[in-house]
Amino acid sequence: MIAKLRGIIDTIGEDSCIIDVNGVGYAVAASAKTLGKLRLGEETTLLTIMTVREDDISLFGFADAWEKEWFNTLTKVQGVGAKVCLSILSVLTPTQLSQAVGAQDKASFCRASGVGPKLAARIVTELKDKIVTVPVAAGNHPLTSAAGETVAAPITPPAEADYGKSEDVTSALVNLGYQRLEAYHAASKVVSANPDANVATLIRLALKEFANKEFEV
């Protein structure tokens, strides 16, 4: 199995690229976000997953280990094939995927081509108890893009014991009119930083986060 390719980017298409490895051109399907980091004529390294079927052998490429882990996780959901998975990875970063699943935000997944409300609901339901992280080895040796950009580390989710508080704060913020994904991100931040605070205090702290615009979504 081919797990990684290092070579010169020969061609970049809408949903794939060709990477020249010692004179051999490998066609690699990839998300728009990964393709956007590539530069023609430059050497780069892509992590890959190879699928073998009776009538087809395909390579899928990823700029970082976290995106690769999400590909493996998403394709385990019924109805999410490789093409749909790359579509999801084209519109949502790994960080945004973690947030959307945690917030049970179906609308974010519906932004991807080929994902309707029913499939989006199945994705957030089946993955709600899963935490996707970068493998330890990959975390110790972060990959860089062709442009020299270091891949960002994943966000740290709240401890398991704090998820109840996080959900209470998220629900309160949604009832106040905030978007669920934004509310979840703010709630997770304040719960992680203030594990001993009660829900009322956490809601006030989360509202300050919105006022100060100190969080990123």
C-alpha cells in the first residue's frame, strides 16, 4: 500500500493532481483545501490512502495527518464514499469538522456537494461520540505544505466530565439567538478554562467571549 508520496507537482486539476516521483506520475485525488496548498513545479509531500477495487485502484492525498484521519473516519459512515468525503473536506477544515460534530451542526455538512439533510444528520449522529486526533507520531513531526506552511495542531476538546456543562451553555446561547457552531466553540472554551464554574457563570463568561470576539470559528 502507498502511504506517502514525495515528488514534484506536475499538474493540478479541480479535484486531483499529478505528482511526479522519480519520473513516475501518480494521479492523486484530494480536497480543494489540500490542492490549494500545492504549487506547480515544487516538491511536496502528501500522505496518501490507496483503495483497491476489482476494476479500480485510486490514491487519495492529504496535506496533513489530521485530514487523513478525518477521511478514514468519515468514510466509515454509511453513504459517505470517497468522493463525498473529499467534498466535505473541501469546505470544512479538521477543526471545523470537530466543532460541527460536537455541536451536532448538520447545516455545516450540508454545505458540501452531495450531502443532503438526511446524510448530514447521519454523520453527526454516528460521529458524536468520536474524537478524531492526529496520531502521536504525526503530531511530533508536523508536515508542511509546498509553501512552507506548518499544519496547525488540533484543538483540545473539553474533558469528558465537562461535556454536560458545555452542552448546557451551548443550549443557553442558542436560545439567546447565537448560531449553534459559534455557541459550541465559545462554550467549549470557557468550560475548559473554568472547570469548577457553575453553568450560570459559564454562560456569562461565554457571552463575554462573544463581546470580545476572542474566539475563532
